[in-house]
Amino acid sequence: MPSADLTLAECRAYRPELPLPDGFDAFWSGTLDEKGPGGAPDRQPRFDEVDSGLVQVRCYDVSVPGYDGRPVRGWLRMPAGAAGPLGCVVEFLGYGRGRGLAHEQLMWACAGYAHLVMDTRGQGWSSATGDTPDTDPGSAGTVPGFLTRGVEGPGTHYYRRVFTDAVRCVRAMREHPGVDPARIVVTGVSQGGGIALAVAGLVPGLAGVMPDVPFLCNIPRAARIAATPPYTEIAAYLRLHRDRVEPVFRTLSYFDGAHHATRATAPALFSIAMADDICPPSTCFTAYNRYAGPKEVRVYEFNGHEGGTEHHRAEQLAWVRARFAGLPAERS
């Protein structure tokens, strides 16, 4: 299947009208300023070293106070014996994935960087297990999955909690004594790419953002043209709730990467696959075309949602090295 959507030329020119929801910036600044019970965001992140069996990489079991102060788990991997402060890559995971095991995902640590992988609350039932429950009251939707959890309003939606978790993980790494706060890049594939875009719009001063085949972009179009989950969760919900189309899309607009992209200023390296039937390329290009900072894109014309895989990892390694080389260290 050479194309799942518009042609490449059409995607590059695609700039649909997507009205910013009322109070978008105030909603997010208020969300990120909220404190949980007892001032929970003031609790300190924990980094407990574990014996992973690896010699050249040190692994830490991470717990960060996330949304409402509830702990969000993760793994931090750092090259053994490296002199800090280190550049850091914060990674968010694809739909259904959890943080997995301590000895996995070693590329960034082997390249000499600190690498935090954030667990995604409530997920971890596909290719890697997770350890962060989503216990928010009333979070369950009427269809399986996460896109319609709490979709009655932006204040109750599932991704409000996830995006807040992600921002607080980045803040935790900025305070880590072994990390240079000026050298933090966020990244992720699919859902992780959508989360990375949101963080880029919500956290100033990042060194870079690398969204791969990003999910959660131009959600109204994706829900109408994608025939493959997870976007089909929205259609399934609206088949049951025929009178909720407008309020559902209004809620989801607060979590749309195409809106967060307009607030982002960090340099960006996108990847987009033209045969992607999960995250249609026109939706990814919507976010790319609206991205407010310096940007580059690598297009994989004949690939589906797998995107560039290891070919793109090589692109990322070179891009991050160039980004970090041009930034002075803030700690010595």
C-alpha cells in the first residue's frame, strides 16, 4: 500500500483550520500548577539503583510524583562511569506499552546519555509490562481503550493526567544532579510522539523534540479516516452516543498535538510514514506544518506505522549529538 491518505505533496501543503479551544493556555497552566492532596507535587522523585545484570549501564527504578501527586514509574539508564552532567533523552511510550524491564532499551545510554523511559499510567498490556495504575475516579469509558476515558470534559480526560505526568518527569530530570538541564530532548513513537509534542508545547527551554509517526494529531480528521485502532475508539464511542459529537471533539482538542505544536519552540525532528493507516500521514503533517519552532522531517514513503525503525534511530543519534554539541553545559 504506497499511500494511506493524501499524497506527499498534498500533505506538505495541508493546513486545515483547527480552532484553538477556549481557554487552552489557561487550562494547561492551571493543570500544571495544581497540587495533589497535601501538596503532593512537592514530594521528591526517587531514583533507586537496581542490579540489572549490566556492567556498562547503571539502571534506576524511578518514581516521580505525577498528576495529583500519584507516583509514575519509569526506568533511568545512565552510562556507567560517565562524567556528568549528561545530556538526557526522555522517552514516552506507544499505545498499550509499559516501561518493561530494567535491561531493555539501551541505545541512548550506550550513546553516552541519560535515558528516562516514563511508564504510561494504566497501560502495559501489549509488548511491555507497566507498573503505573490509572486509579482516577470515573476514568473508565464506555468503550475499551483510553481515548474516550473521561471524555465528558477536558478536566476529567485521561490524557490530562498523562501529559501532566510527562511534564513532571521532564522537570524531575532537570533537577537530577547527573543531568544537564539545558540538554534535555523528549521523544516517542506514536502515542509517545503525541505526548512529546504536548511536552514541547508545555515546557519551555527543551533542547529538542523528536516525534515519530505521532498519535493525537488532528484528532477530528483521524477519527473520521483511520480504520485501525486506536482512533476507532472515538468512532465506537460516538456510535453509542450520537448526540455527543461536538462536545467529544471539543474535549479532545485540548490534547491535540496540532495545537500544542503551535506553542512549541524547541528544534524538532519529525518522522512520518506515508503508508501509515494507524496515524494517517495528513494528521502528522498537520502538527508538523503548524509547529512553531525550527523543524525537520524524515518521510518514509513506503512504510506503515513502523516508520523508519532503525534507519530513523541512526538519524536521531546524529541529530541529538549535533544538538547537544552546540549547547554549553549548565553544570560543571
